Amino acid sequence: MTVRPRPSGFTLLELLVALAIFAVLATMAYAALNSVMSARKQVEVKSVRLTALQTAFTVMQRDIEQAVARGIRDELGDEQPALQGGGVGTTVLSLTRTGWRNPLGSARSNMQRVAYLFDNKQLIRQSWSILDRAPGTEVYSEVLLDEVSAVEVRFLDQEAQWSDYWPPQTGGAQDEQAVIPPPRAVEISLDVEGWGRITRLFRVPG
């Protein structure tokens, strides 16, 4: 009697079972990988926004803590206080600061006029190359933060009283307001979408 050897390899049923198991494992692996990638993307987005938020507060701190008592004239020739803010309008704070770096040795002052605007859910910083401006003076604008729903500013005066605007209304002439000492501190609150309200207090020199 002749014994024939059994054919080696897998049957069709075994191949189908193996493919089914592989498909299930691949689906599970893809779902896990997709979940990890989505979480990583969310972390990266939040990290970028957190960096922008920290940068915005750092820039404001640098400007406010280097404020100087130097009023300016705007494009219309009107006198503006060294520091002003609050009230109505898109400009929430404007001031004159010192310490403006000049690495190229340009013929300009080391003081700079800056302003912060809240417009279209954006916190914008404006600056000018000269203090006393003329018509057509170029303004440099930079968006510091997006997705901002509200901006509030308060001022702490020398009597430790809070005011929603500066200079405070004294009922006197404009030249009388010019001798008012600067506030002791400026408080800025930002309502940022996804983060809520964030408040920082900045010391004013002098």
C-alpha cells in the first residue's frame, strides 16, 4: 500500500479566520492610534495658545513696568497723557515707555508710545517710531492674542482706590490733570475662549 503525504499549508477556512483576526486587530490599533494623535493635536493647539497668552502678558508687563511720565501729541496736535486707558472705544490702554532697544544705533529716542486695542476678538498692540506724531505717521500693529471675548482694565491710584479709567476725572482743567501722579498699578483682565477670565496685576514705576 502506498501512503501519500498530507499537503502542507493552510486551508481556505484557516486563511479566512486569520484574515478576520488581523482585520479586528488592525481596527483596534488604528482606533488607538487615532485617539493618541487626536489627543496630541489638542495638546499642541492648547500649548500654542498658552504660549501666546503668556507672551501677551509678558509684553504688557514689559511695557507697563517701564512706563514713564512723558505725554505726547497725537496726529491732530492734541496733547495726550503719559498713561491713559479705560472708558469707551477700542483702545483700552496707551502709555509711553522707556527701554526701547536700539541695536542698530538709529537716531531715535529710547522711549516709545504703545497702545493696546481690543477689536474683533483680538488683542492688538500698536506702536509708533516717534512720540509726538504728525499726520500720516506710520503705526505698527501686532496681534498678541486671538479668541478674546472681553478685555477690562482697572487702575489703582495712590490712595489705594480702584478706577475704571485713567486719568481720573477731577473736574478741573486738562493742565490740572497732567500733574496727577501715575497709578500704583494696572490690572488687566482677559476673557479668553476656552480659558475663562485671566487677571494680571502690573506695577507702575514711580
